[in-house]
Amino acid sequence: MKVLDTEFARDFIRMCNDGWTFGWHEANGGNASYRMRPEEVAEVRTGFRTRPWVRIEAEIPTLAGEFFLITAAGSHFRNITHDPKRTLGIIEIDRTGTCWRECWGFKDGTHPTSELMSHLINHEVRKAATHGTSRVIYHCHPASLAAMTCVVPHDSAVFTRTLWAQLAECALICREGVEVIGWEVPGSVDLAIESAKAMEHTSVVIWPHHGLFVAADDMDEAFGKAHAVEKAADIFCKAHACGLPGVSQITDQDLVRFSREYDLGLARRNVYAKPYGGAERPKASSARDAANDRPATVPMEEILRLPGAFSLPVASSAAQVVEPEVAPTPSQPQPEPTPLQSRPEPMPVQPQPEPAPMPTQPQPESASVPVQPMFEQPAFEQPQPQPAQPQSMQPNMQPQPHTASTQPAGAQPAYRFYPKARSRTS
Ligand code: 2HA
Ligand code: ZN
């Protein structure tokens, strides 16, 4: 079978083209790679022609013998559907995990992306972290996310919480949260190393003033994660650009309920981080608000006084903000966020007791979620002892065995760098 007739190649090209049509790939910006399944390699390898082996600047033993479909350095995503054999290629990793060679595509002398190191090392990390299910790495340059990195502090928990505050879907799709790393030179080994450290904890890494680096099991998931994060960032930018004061956002307690009801395992440190630039929580105006520590409803008259507010008829809008009163309960202390931990698998959610029956006042439809104490059994992961940082992540060090990981023995990423490995691969 021809490479371009396969489902994986067609899917890969569609992901790249979707990124182009979304405006995430100016000029030659962005790159992507897919770790092929053995049966996919078998289907197409008769059409391979091999080139000389090239030394990698790192050892990636757990990727030995793997094949990757990958974008070419300098290729414009807008050209991928039109000229896939020049803008894409397949590379093979040798049996020692120290060399690669081209075996398909890269027509007219093109070569793999300048971010090859980031792709290979991070494939290794994600392969271990997901017990082999992760296959795609997708890097794009979405504008709203880059804009957000200009104004939101580069603290991963704050950044995650700010994204989650905008759009519920973002917490669902990106439940492990994002990691924001420091600015690094594009295509550098340092960028690969910093991304790999972050990818031990999450599949979504933010490169400030540059872009998004996402790992996923398939192309739909990779594009979906990038889309959800960029959409939340876009909402953040639009909401702040309109110049009106914020009056609402997804609260900590909303996230606790969401995590519990969908078994999301949202990490405590992300849920309780303060969203940046969010609405200040207005003073509780009802017993229910006080009991649940939810943002009080802002009186409609107050909203209507805001500059640029819609002039809704006050009578009908006032009817929408009536909240049922419930008996006040003592407010609960907010748990301290846990310090940064290596993330274990999310804990299963404890079955929740049936909520106490509500008072008999008529309930608005949106209040179908019962009122209950919020902090009894949150569906969070439990903190685990912090493992030592793997030595292998230090740049310019002598090669030595990988020492620690959150993964079970045998599944660890084992990449390590050669001393003074600094130059780009292409
Ligand atoms: O130009 O996006 O990060 C390709 C890139 C480098
Ligand atoms: Zn880039």
C-alpha cells in the first residue's frame, strides 16, 4: 500500500491542514509527528528507500526500531495537502535508539523538522507515561494562547485555572492541566529537555510567546486538545478586551462538582489556584451563596448600570435571578493547595451519599445539581511522595542510567543526552 493511501497518513495530513485553516501555522510555523503502529509500517515498507543513519543528540532506547511520520523542516502547513511527499517524511530509529534515517518522503532534499529532538524525546516520555498509547505530537502557534502568555503569570497552576475558568470543556479535555515552561530557543535541546520534564506530568505544554506542544493517542485527540486550550485562551482574551468588569467565571466549587460528577480527577493545586484577572467574588447576597461559597448573583440593576450593558427589561430579567433560599450552613475552610507533586493516576471517585432533600420551594432548571457540602470527598488525586528528578534531564551531563520516574519499572522513558549536545539537528 502507498503511504498516502493509508488512514494514518490521511488523518495526519488532515490534522495539519486543519491547523493551517485555523491560523495556527504562519509561514513554516509548527510541526507534527506520528509514531506508526507495527502493522502500519508493514503495510507500507515495501515502498521505503533508506538514507544514511544520522546520529541523534540523545539516546532514546525505548523508541528503538520505531517509525515516525513527521513534518519536514521549513515546510509550510498550507502546502502539506498539496505536496505531502516534500513537506512530510517517514524516519526510522535504529535498534540502539541513537540514530535515525529517512525512509520515505522528504522529496527535493528536505529533512525532518528542526524540533526533531523535542518530538523524539517527548514521544519517549509520553509512551512511558501512557503505557504505549500516546502516538502523536503536535506543535502549533495559536495566537490567543500566545497573547495569554503575555499577561498571565507563567505559573502552571494559575495558567491552568485561568483556562478552566473560561470554558468548561477545557477542564474536561485538558483535565491534567497544562504546564508552562520558560522561554527557550526554538529547536534547541533545552526546549526539548524542558518540554520532556513537563510531559512527565501532562500532555499539554505551553511554550510562552511561541506555541502549544501537545501529545495524544491519535490525531483527533491532539487537535481537540489544542483546540480546547486555544478556545479557552480566546475567550479569556475577548472577555478582557471588551473592557467590562468581570462578573462571572467557573468557580472552585463548580470545578469540584464537575470533577466529581465526571470523574475527572482534577488536581487540587489547579482547582484552588486563583484564576488570573478573574471576577472578584462579590459579597454573598443570599444564604445559599454564603453556604456554598459561590459567587453571589450580581443584581441585574447593577449589571444594567455597566457601560455598554444591554438594556434588558428589568422585570423579566429580575425574574431570572431569583434564587431559592436554603438554610445557611457554616462555611467550610478552603483546603490549602498541595505543593507541586508528581501526578499519579487519578483516584477513582468515592460514591457520594444521596443529597439531603431540598426545601420545597420551586427549583429553577439550572439548579438541578443538589446543594451539598463541597469538601467532604472531593474527586481529587491523592498526593504522593515526590520522586527525585531524573538525572537524565540535566543538559550537558555525562550519560548515566535514568534514575527515577513516576512510571512502573520497565516503562520509564530512558532518554539521555550526550555531553555538550547543543546544536540543532536540521
Ligand atoms: O518553525 O515552529 O518551533 C517551526 C517551529 C519551531
Ligand atoms: Zn514553533
